[in-house]
Amino acid sequence: MIIGHGGNKTELARELGCHVDEIIDMSANINPMGPPERIKQVIQDNVSVIQHLPEPDARSMVQGFARYHDIDPDTVIAGNGTTWFIYTLPLALKAHNVLILGPTYSDYADACRMHKIEPEFWIAECENGFAPDLEGVSKMAAHADLVFICNPNNPTGVLLDPAFVTTLLQRHPGVCFVVDESYLPFVDDGEELSFIQAGPFPNLLVLSSMSKIFAIPGLRTGFLSGAAGLIQKVNAYCQPWNVNALAQIVIQEMYDHPEQMARFTDKTRAFIAREKQWFLEKKQDFSGLWPVSGHTGFILARLQDQTASQVCKAVGQDRILIRDCTNFHGLNHRFVRFSLKDRERNVKLVASLKKALAHE
């Protein structure tokens, strides 16, 4: 089990002898704008719900998601974050041969190993911009019963053409494909690229996270949607009350006001696009780091001479936490990842990286 997927703010603060709030955490992929103000107000107004049991199946929350995406609520399950689904899928689907498109989020492999499955990997190469090869993936998928695809991918930020996934679904009808769209809300016109409404594919499941785009990872909310037959299999492993009462209230409120969600999402996309363009322009002022072209607010970058450990340590001295990507299967000690924040903190990151990369 991975304890924390970004860096460890508390550990760095302890090393530097400062308060944890003084650390700028750019290691975790959360919306830099923070939660919508409406969510904060809803939480304050509804704290009393923790005195009561929530809906056992989070039905109202499910209906809001289904209504928003115009799909049958019986093809949706709400869960305690997408991580719960990831760890449940290999067991619920009785998988034996799992393929993971990498380099990617480590929990797919951890979930397999929890159930004593050693997954296979198709690893995209940096030289090709980390874009997977359809024929190569298809050849390996033919021998799998479950395939995990993160789109857009973490940590590379690569976004797949929908035709890539559609082709795999059509070629391998006996294989279940899980498409993790946790970061798709950050992509311009992401709604049009989503596979939530893709049907009719009897071999497709889609993971949707509320944590990243709305910056509420502590509430633990996520959805699984897709083929009814597959949803029934997963539902058999769902426990009652697996989404807490406060989370259910917040998500219901959001889906009751879709126009507010849309405005917040559009504002986030514009914010990230502006900061990312600014960073890439500033990057021209120093060398030793090559950002990978991606479609998310986080950036994977390859280092020329220094190791990820060296750069992370140097940047850490400036109380900035970025991600050492050495432990991503398919990457090595030359890769780091960081999530851009507001301009003030991004300026500090640029200055710190420039100093770290100039160090001999």
C-alpha cells in the first residue's frame, strides 16, 4: 500500500524545522484554485448530518451524476473515492490477467497485487511523447481479461484520442477496459471526450473522480459507471454506507446546480492554461529540464544531468515539495512531476528550479 501519493509535507517541514503550512505542496494533483466557495458553505451549513446515517447506497448522489450525464442511474455506483473501486475491481471481476498502460498511477498495480495478481505492463516511451502504440497495446490486450487506462494519464498528462479506446473496445469484446477519467475535467471540452456516455460497450467501465477538479480529496467521493452487467458484478462487493453523509450532501448540492459546476470548471481550465503557458515561457530562461507535452495542470519533466532526488532535495530547501517519479513503473531517476499553483507560488517554483538546475 502506498501511504500518500505525492510528497510528504510533514516530513519535509520536520527536516526544515518549519510549520507544515509553510510548505508549498506542488506534489499532489489537486485543483490549485481550491474548492468552490459553495462547497465550503454547504459543509458549514450541514455539519449536523454527521449525527445520522447516510443513504446506504448514496442513491441521491448517484441520481445526480446520472442526471448530469444523461445516463441510466442503474449503470452507476457511488464510492468512497475512485481508489475504492480500483482496489475492488480485480476481485469483483475475478480477473486473472491484467494489463496496465504505463507509466501510470501506481494503485492499479497495487490493487492487482493485493489480490495476488501480477499485472503486465505496456510502457510508452519518452522518445514518443509517452503516446501508446495502438497495435502494441492491442496485441497485449488480447491476452488480458482486465485493462487499466488512465486518460489523461498520470503522471505524463497524455490524452488519448477517443478512437484509440474505441478500437480496443471493439477488437476485444471479451476484455473489460477500465478508463480512469479522474483528470479529464481539467481538459478543454473534456465532456465531449468522456466515455461516460460512450455505450453501448458491454466491456467498458469508467472511473470519475470529484476529488481532483473540486479539490475535495478528504471527502472521498467518486463514481464508477458503464456496462450494466459489469456494474452488477462490482455492486455485489459494495458495502452499505460507503459514502459518508457530508460527502453525499455536498455532491448532491453540486449536481443540483450544474451551471455552477460548469462555471467553476471553465474558470479552472482558463486558470491552468494561463499558468502553464507562463511557466513554459519562463522555462526558456534555464536548461536541464524538459517538460513533457500534456493536457493537465501537472507537468512531468525529464532532467538532463541531475537526478530527481537531487532536484527534489534542492527545491525542498526552498520549502517547495515536488514529486520524485523514480518509483513510477516505466520511469526512472531522471523524472520529476509538479502541479502548478497560483502565480506567486509558481514564480517561487521557477526561481527554485533555476537555482537547483544550475547547481553543479
